[in-house]
Amino acid sequence: MLTYRYIAKIILEAETPLFVGSGETSLTSDALVMRDAYGFPMIPGTSLTGVLRHELGFGDPKKETAFWGWQDGDKGEGAKLRVSSAYLILDGKIADGSEQQREKYFEYFDNLPSRQHVRINDRGTAEDKGLFDNEVVYKGCRFVFEMEARGTEEDKALWEEVIQTLQSPLFRIGQGTRNGYGRLKVLGIKEEKLNLEEEEDFKKYLNYDNSLNVEEVPNYKTNNGEPQEKNFISYKLELTPELGFLFGEGTGDDEVDAMPVKEKVVTYENENLTFKNEQILIPGSSVKGAIRHRTCFHYNRRMKRWAEVYAAKKDLKKLITGVENKAVYDLFGAQGGWDGDKHDGCFDEYHNKKDNCGSRPPKRGHVLINDVFYPEAKADKIFNHVTIDRFTGGAKDGHLFSEKIATLPDEEQNITIEIVIEDKAFDEEIIGAFEDALHDICSGLLPLGGMTTKGHGIFTGTLYKNKEKLYEYEN
């Protein structure tokens, strides 16, 4: 009999901005975040359940059906695990629609930050219909939710694994988890393990308070332990900008035409949600895009695919650039709709079937890069430019423009970028090409950000793999 009840109230903090989509659009954004009945961001219980089920039961059907049930024809079993939606914590309690909360916070959450994205092709230009944007929830926002499982005493180990999964570096929520969004940190866990056959536990269960409101986070049992699972490869880049960098906002201000992107960050002071000043942002999607293109280049170099052979033949060029490149597909994923059988002949001639002809299904990527915020960085250095008429030697009319770049106040201060890869059976050449791309960043050969042709975004530094030094730049 299922006489045991495992209950946990869990507080999560967004280590990176969060994007759980509602499927709706507006006049100002292509994709809006999910909101509760009072207009504040939330995480649906179905999203939490789906991610937990996937991460815990991946490759193990027994684990997948243990808490989440199963169905086979007219036979089956219902789920034993109940997961509530996660609600935003404002002034020490979840949003309840009170006038005080709306006056104090609603303006900030009614106009959330919007992220601009663009798909870049192998020529370095934007793809047709590749511009889109979406809302994000501020970094630092806290959410609380509850889980309850019905089971036996033997289910304790599986319950502990569910809790541990929440603390894994691979645990991400929402859309864009491969573009820097959705990293959550467990701030506190309050657990109850009750045996309903014991009178005291039975009474405790009957009187259990289901409210998600929490008075003090320190009352919760904080779990800062490292996750037990090691099914990922971690890379860390400690970078020093040669001059400055510019990850553009897409607009300027009253001084310049282009400026670095900034976003507000949420903190909690005395349990009350407060906003910090805007901070310089390095979007994970921008870093991933640069690495993705350079990985494609190095994989082609390693496979001896030279431009003079492929560039003149469109069918062959498509096979080695973009998502049809095996390294890009395996590491970064791709949308569906491509069929390798259409290129059967050129596969045989130029690929020796190493890339496996045939249809490739859509799949998500295995590379996770977080958004990075730098409160110390400043955006006060201005560069002015002018286009010179080659005949007169004078400035062209309307061709004076300028930009601000981000700089660090301390020349010895580093920018840290952490990358996690799900540990799958990748080809040696694929991992080698990926590490070659990271090597290029640390040696100043792969600039990051915008306006790199003007000298911005050059970094040098040190590369670590699983905490072991892989490369260090020497000037």
C-alpha cells in the first residue's frame, strides 16, 4: 500500500533570465511569458513536471513510470507525484492581486525586458525571416512551488533523486534553455516524510498547511550540496577583454547610435523584491552563435572539406554549413524537415557516408551557455566614426556615427563564461572542433559580440575542462 507521503516546498531563484512562453504575441513582442491571474510571471506545474520527468527518467523507463504513471491499452496506473505551479514571491509571499502589490510591482512586470534574436548564415549576414524577439523574466526572481508523492518506504531513494535533479546544472525551465535562459538555483527546501500508519504522522498530514506563502527563507532547509550525477562536461573560460566589447541593444541613446544591452536584475532585501540598476549583459545566445559557426569551420577543416571543392556546388555547400553540418547538428541541434537522401550522390562521393545519409529528426542541442551579467562593467567609452569620400577626401553627408562599448574598471578583472555539455557519445572530431573554437576565443582569434570588424570583442584568457586547465594564453 502507498502509505508514505513525501512533501516538499521548494524555493527557486532564477540564476539567468527565464522564458516560459504563453504561446501569445503582442504588438511589441513575438512571444510573451506565462502569467498568473494577477498578471505576474509564473511557471506552470506542467512545465516543471515535464522537465523533471525527462531528466529523471531519461533512458530508464522504470524511473519514468515510478512516479508519473503509465498506460498500455486498457491497463495503466495514475501518477503518484503531484507538482504545483511555481508562483512569484514578492513581499515575502506569492502574488495575490492586492492593491499594494499592484502599485509597487505591477509596472515592472507588465513591461518585461525584450530580447532580440537574429539567425546568421555562413556568410555572416542575417537569414531571411530570421529576426524575432521574446519577453524574459528578470534574473533573480524567486518562485515557490510544492511537490507531493504517494509511495512506499522503498520510494525514498527515488524521491531524493527527484530533489537532487532540481540542483543539476542540466536542469533548465522554459524555452531558450540552450540560449542562456532558464537556469534555476534551489534556495531552500522544506521536506516532510510521513508514514500514515503512524498516528503522529497521520495527524501531521491532516493538519498540513498547503499555503505556498513563506515567512522567512532561512526557516527552510538549505541544500547546497553538489549534484551527485556527473553526466555532463563542463568548460570555463576566464577571459580578459583587450579593449572593450559590445553586445548591442539594437538602439542608441542621446549620445550614440549603438550601445551595449543592459537589463535590470532582481534582488530580495528583507524578503522584499527590489530592483537593481541596469547591468551590462553578455547574452548566452550571442556567445553560442559565434561558437557554433566556428565549430562548423573547424569540423570541416578536420574532415578536410575545402572551400574550392564545395563552394561552387550548392548541394555540397548546404551539407557542410549550418544545421546540416554533423558537428552543428549533434552539438547544437536543429529543426526538422531536412532529408539527407536527397543528397545521396554527393554524400557517397565527398563524405564517405561518415555523416550518415538519411532523414534527421529535429532535436534540441546539448550545449548550455548561461547569460552573464556584469554590474562592475561600464558603458562610457565612445568611439566616433565617419565615412570618407574617396574622391574629395571629405566626410560623406549623414555618415557620422558612434557607439559606446563596455569596459571593465579593473584591467586585471576577468569575464567568466561557463559552458555545460550533456555527456553524450560524440565523435572525437566533433568534440575536438568544439574545443578548437573555445581555444580560438581564448587566443583572441574569435571575437565576441557586435562590431567585431572595428576591433571590439577581442578576448584572451584561460580555458578549463572539468576544472583542469586546457589552454592558457601567453602574450
